[in-house]
Amino acid sequence: MFAKTNSIIEDATNHMNQLVNEHHKIHEEIEHNQYYAPDALLTNLKKKKLKIKDEIEVLRNNLQIISRQ
């Protein structure tokens, strides 16, 4: 049971790290294109970035809860 829990925590942590990297890439893309890209593209990128940020927070909170147990 303990090994399975550790595996789940590791998988969730890896997923969160991937989301953080994706969030950073989108942030850079927004910064790079903010003066040149169409508003619709920037809006979509910002929405995607916000959605990823929310996912990161949910994962971070869940991992904190699990680690306290």
C-alpha cells in the first residue's frame, strides 16, 4: 500500500511539474506576441494559462493534504 501511495504521489508531482513547464511556456509565448498577435489568440492563450494555473493549484493542494497524512 505504501509503495502504491508513493507511486501515485510521484505521478501527481510529475504531472504538476509538466503543467508548471507548460504554464511557463505559454507565459513566454504571450509575452513574445503581446504586441503583434491578434487579440483572439492572446485571449485563448491567457485562458489556457489560467486553466493550467488552476490545475496546478488543485494538484498542489491535494499533494499537501496527502503529505500531511
